[in-house]
Amino acid sequence: MDTRAARYFKWLLFWQQQGRCCYCGEHVVLTYRPYDAARPYAATLEHLQRRADGGTDRPSNLAMACKHCNNTRGGRDWLSYASWRRNEF
């Protein structure tokens, strides 16, 4: 996905998700400055079904997650990971 499309979808998902991470529900910061983009609460695009598992770049497979959740999900299923992050287990 090119940078322009990624920025558009990140902005769209930020608006749709009311500025909250799809996993932990915490507020995220939508920024394009490199210093802020490296912070754990920076907004990132997340593939719900990982590309390694056959997921695509289609909008229906994208969500916005904080950088911390995006980096720590690993190979877990997105729904199980979201439940774990919200202490629903």
C-alpha cells in the first residue's frame, strides 16, 4: 500500500474508531512526524488477518491499532488478542 493510501485509511479509521485502538481501546495519536510515530500510543494500520496468513490490504481487513498492540500481537488471532488486551479472559 502506498503512503498516500495508508495515510487516508489511517485517518478514516481514526475517525471511525473515535481515536481508539482496536485492541486495547486506549486513545491513539495520529501523527506523521517520525519522533511521534515511534511512540507506543502512535496510530498504526493493522491487518486483522495477517498478510503472512493470507490477509490482504483491502479496507475490510484493516483496523487502526496503537503501536504497542501492533508490535506485540505476534501470530495471535486478532479477536483473541483484543479480548486478552481488554482483560476479558
